[in-house]
Amino acid sequence: MTSSVLSTRRGDVSLPQFVPDATRAVVRGVPAGTLPQSGVDTILVSTAHLISQPGTSVVRAVGGVHRFMGWSGPVISDSGGFQAFSLLTGQKGLATVSDAGLSYRFSPKQRFRDLTPKSCIETQLHLGADIIYCLDYCTHPLAPDAEQEKSVALTIRWATECRAVFDRLMADTPPQQRPQLFAVVQGGQRADLRTRCAAALMDLGFDGYGFGGYPIAAGRLVDEVELTARLLPPGAVLHGLGIGTPENLVAAWRCGYSIFDCTLPTRNARRGVLYTTLDTRNLADEGKVSRIARMSDEKWVRAATPVDPDCDCELCANYSAAYLAHLFRVEDSLGHTLATVHNLRFYTRLTAALRARVTGAVL
Ligand SMILES: [Zn+2]
């Protein structure tokens, strides 16, 4: 259980921190300038998506991803490895992997884009992100041993190349103006492989380490994140990639993770599924910390109260649950926006409660 601060070139990030996914340089339906009102400090963009659309050169021409999307806080960019993995395991012919790197396209009509260790680092520097990731090769947690071995070997090899490219390109940049460089631990469910991967990455030395997403099989979250946290240096900044539900976020935090990103709160919001009733009594154990409110439920049609009376977000401070239910029934995009604002606020209230728990502050 850690609470501290991660200093980036665009300011301090209080830890633990929930980071919304702004995959295509947008938290869907929400202007970036209003995100701090929901307690959001930092956002995460997808390198693979921005290469494809609008293209790195466009973002660069506009002055970088911050100016492009109107956001002045820290930005994390992923490596693109996870996107390529998703395409590799989906429709045939959308992605390939070789020792040199990954090639991918989002549809058969597009041309292939290459992600090599060198281009991965160069692209993220051109985007202007403040925390960037080494290229990694992700696999399914239950993939055959040979595939897990290949994943770890390529991830270590590419991280070595990324470290060298980053150090060369940043040689003349003062340390306080450089982005942070993170690496991803792979190895699936094989503890020996994950140990090998973590040890090699530690030898290279990074500002933080990511683990999560697909390497975690259903129902194994605590076992897997706990082992990986134990492999990494004490006090290291650990990013739980794609983690997760409020309860999984708390479980990973108890294992030592302090940055979390997930599409769940924003995607669920657009489906009219809201997180409510933050229960801070269960932060130290495995109890529920949230409840789910579905706007499709008849009980909200005449509800004069806010969706969550304890929440201070734009939705709960100004509108009844009945109004939000109405917006979803008439399919107005304002419903998506207000529900997203609420779910993000739920997550940032949760991480604020975790920070307060460590420091002893009263919320
Ligand atoms: Zn709210």
C-alpha cells in the first residue's frame, strides 16, 4: 500500500492515481479541459491508434498531443504492443510479429504500420507524452509455453533497444525535461518467465513498470499482481495496465500498484452503467466498494434524487437520476457525457480515499 508522488515534466501525479483512457486523444464525450473537475490529473493515449489516425505527423504539426486535445496535465502513452496483440488474436491478416517488431492495421483496407523499438520510442517522443512505454510483445496468459518464452525474449530484447534509443535521443535534454520511461513485465502465468523478465528489466533500469491486462487470467488477479509486485524493486512505480473494476483496483493497490488505467468506467458510462455508493470501509479487505446503477432499470424513471447523493460531480450536483434515465431513453449524447463524468469522479474519489488511508487524512 503506497501513497506518494510521481514527478513528471508536466507536474506531480499523486499516487495512487486512476488514469482514464483517451485512446484516440479524447475521453469520449468529455472536453479535456473539464476533466480536472472530475479529479482527473493524468490521461493515457494509444500510440497505435494515433499513428493510424490522425497520424503522428499531424499531432506533431499541431504542437504535440497536449495542444492537439487541449490538455495540459501529464499524458501517458502506451507502446502499441497491446493493440497489436489484440489484432494478432482477432481477424486474420491484421498483424504480424517478427524479431524486428510488430506490423499492424485496424482493417484490411488500411496499409500496415510498423512498430519497432526505435519507431515506438521516436513516435511517443513526437507525440509529446510525459510517460512513455518500451515496445513489448503481449500474449494470452494461457498461451503455450513456447509463445510465452518468445514473448519474454522479445520484450527483453525490445526493452534493451528502447532504452538505448531513448538514452541516445535524450542525451542533450536535461533530466527534468525528459519523459519517464516505463517497461512492461511479460511472462503470462509462468512465474519463472516473469521473474526472468522482471530481473532483466530491472537491470536495464526504468522509471516504472507495467503489468496487467491479458497476462492475468480470469480469477487470478491478486495472485498474479502480487507475484509481479514482489519481483520489482521496493518503492518502484507499478502501473496496473487495464485494472480494472473498483474492487480489482483496490486489490492491486494492496499489492503495491499505484497507477491504474481502464476503459471500464467510460465504456460502462456510455451503456448507462454507473458506479455508486463508494464504501471506504472495505479498502483493507476484499469486500465490495461499489454498487452498480443501470439507467435502463425502471426504478430510475421517477427518481427525484441524484444517482449517487454522496457524489459531487456535475451530474449528481445538478440533475436527478430521472433526468439521466430520460437522456438515455431519448439517446441524447449529454447522457453519455454526464454518466462518464460521474464514473470518472467515482474512480478519482476511490483513489483519493486510498491516498487518505495511507496518509491518515480525513476526506
Ligand atoms: Zn456523480
